[in-house]
Amino acid sequence: MRTSAFATVAVIASAALTACGSGSTGADAGSGGGTENAKVAFLMPDLASTRYELADKPLFEAKMKQLCPGCTVIYQNADSDAAKQQQQANSALAQGVKAIVIDPVDSAAAATIVKSAQAQKVPVIAYDRPIPATPADYYISFDNEKIGTMIAQSLVDHLKEEKAEGGILQVNGSPTDAAAGLIKKGIHSAVDPSGFKLLAEYDTPDWQPEKAQTWVSGQVTRFRDQIVGVVAANDGTGGGSIAAFKAAGVKVPPVTGNDAELAAAQRIIAGDQYNTISKPIKIVAEASADVAYQFMQGKKPAGKTTLYNTPSALFVPTVVTKDNINEVLFQSGIMKASEACTGEYAKGCAELGIK
């Protein structure tokens, strides 16, 4: 998919999310009416990924302000603590929110939040990570299983082009995150039939880069030159993997990522990271605000598909490598060259035509 496709995806998403019907959901389609000064909760899962504070929060707030100037967004970040997120949800409900948008720390534990909210006729929109056990009223995300397939297949194709011989490490996301499970499934769909041996894999607690680094360090000691590639489920675990090789004084093999964080873009520019996934957060943040506002008005947004018995909108992302990073991230305006092309990265940017 080329950059121009983002606009098409956004238009399709807007058309899909504004298609409303009558009827009720598990939350009886919200309390309806009285949205002029309503409150909506936006509950994010962790601080390990910089995106939540720097992108998801301001983008969601800006879209809600556009839709409902008098509405209040109650933002909380659980810092990887499921119990803390439960408390934040309870507090939001006590403050009378008309809808909850939640990216769960623990997808299983979040079922309790869904039940509590729906018992009070407050709709719940699962954001980025699904809640399989108890259907939310809506789910908005990029297609996580497809993300796993895309980053892994991109790496496998590259290794075959390079005629690499050896095996692959697989660094998955958090075992309590259902989205991480979908990414993991997608990775296996590309790695398992690839002909490259899966040397070892690891589920990274809370997506912590430091824990990924520690595990990869052990595998570098164990397998050394047998490792020809690393499929890491996001940019944080990818960065931790790269740090492990550098600390061991071993040449860094191609390493994947996901989220297109600034640090990951710089690593790609420098040649340390092979790929990442661009999934413009603006698309999902604005879509979730739109859906939340419709629920707050008593409407029932129609899903384009269904996942875990939940009406869903799943968007398709783009793989980013050195070959298309300028077009996808910089020429599109998603990222600024002035932020990425600093210090040691200036030379790489110049070579790739990033300006």
C-alpha cells in the first residue's frame, strides 16, 4: 500500500463509522441525548510506548473537541498496571462519563470493566487491543494479525534475497495483551513456512524493551552467528533487541518493529532496524472519537466486520523500510525531517533524500 492509500482508508473509515442504525448494544446504545457538556473517558495502557502520551491522547482530544466543543475528555494512563486501570475506569464511571474508550493493559481483566460499564448503560470502545472474553460495544484498531504477517514476511523476503543461512528469533509482545497474541499469530504464519528455523521465541512482559533486551542477550550468547534475523513485535522490543546485539559486540542482523516511532525511524535511517509498521494513529484516534460521540448521542455505529463478537473497524497499515521511509513517513507529513534528521542521523537522511 502506498502513502496515497491513507487518504482512501480514512475516507472509507469515515463512511463506515458514520453509518448508524437504530437499536441497542450491550450498553443499550449509551444513555443518549445531553451530549453538549458530556464526559468521555480515554484510558490508555502504558508508558513504555511513547505513542500514547505524544500521539493518541492529543489526537483523540482534538477530534472530540471538534465534534463536541463542550465535552470533557478524562484521560488516564495505567502505566502497565491492570488494577490501576480498573480503578481509573471506576473513577470515570463515578464521574458520569457517557462512553469509555479503553486500550486494556490486560485484555482478560478488562472484561470486568466492560461488564461494570455496560451495567450502567455506558458503552465501551476497545481501542487498539481487543477484549475477547466480554464483547465491548465496538472495537477499533489496525489489523493486528496482518501486522504480524507483514513485518515477518518483509523480513523473510529480505533474508531470502540476501541468501541468508541460519535461524530467526521471535520477540513477541505482552502475554496479557490480546492484540499481541494476534500479532504473534501473524508472525508465525510467515515464519513457520519460511524455511528459516525458529531458534527461540519470547513473550515480553508488559512490552518492556528492557526485558526484551535481557532475553535477546541470552539468545545472542546461546546462538551467536546462527541468528540471521529478529522478528520483534513492536519498535520498543525491536530497539531492545538491537541494543542486545550492540552490547555483545555482535553485528546487528535485520530486526523488525511496529508503530513507526521516531526512534525506530532513526534506527531505520541509520541501518540498525530493518522495518517498522506505519499505522497512522490519527486514523484510529479520530475514528474512536467519532464512534464514542455517536454512542453518546444514543446512536449505534455499524462495524465493517466483527471480531470477538464485537462490531469492529480494522484498518490496514504499511510496512516501512529504507526503500519507502521518505515517502511513507516524511513526504506524507506523518513525521518531520527536522525531528528525525538530527546529529548522527543527518547523513543518513541526506542519503535517503529526506529533507
